[in-house]
Amino acid sequence: MSKSNRRSRDSDTSTPMNVTRKQFDWSETRPSAAVTEYISAMTGREQTDFAPLYETIDPEALDSLVDSSGRSTPVSISFEYAGHSVTVRSDGELVIKAPSSSIGR
């Protein structure tokens, strides 16, 4: 298995509504890192082009809340970051809705 496949499954899907979903293995990738890395990849911009994630949400709290080990109830955290609507789920799904103005850029 390649390094990139270990970190996430190749399940990028986009819908006409500009929503992208990707499945991650949270034991391999911290949710907070996935958010910044994936938005950077989606936009083709460097992570340093965006405000630090901690200005929006506490990265350690996000990682801790999404960690599903020992939890029977699924958790979903939604917030806005870098102009995108972000939802991080404890089952490994990351859902990002890009702003309408970025379509075609």
C-alpha cells in the first residue's frame, strides 16, 4: 500500500454543489492536519496562505473530540475555515464545501 493510501483512501468525490468528501484513517492522520492539508490541496495554495487553524478552532480539541477510540456514539464537528464549510466526522470522513466564489478558480 502506498504512503498516500495509508493516510487516506482514494475516495475523493465532488458534487455539482462544490462539496468534496474524503475518507481518512484518524489513527494515521490527525483531523486537524487533514483539514489544512486537504484545503491546501483543493485550492492549490500553500497552507501558509491561510490563517492558522487555531484562530478558528483549537486543533488539539478537534483531534480529541473526533478520536473515536472507545466511543460508541459518532461525533461530527462543523466549522468555517479559510472560507470553506468544514465537517469532520469520527468515522474518518472529511466534508468540505468550497465557497461559491472559488468555483472555476
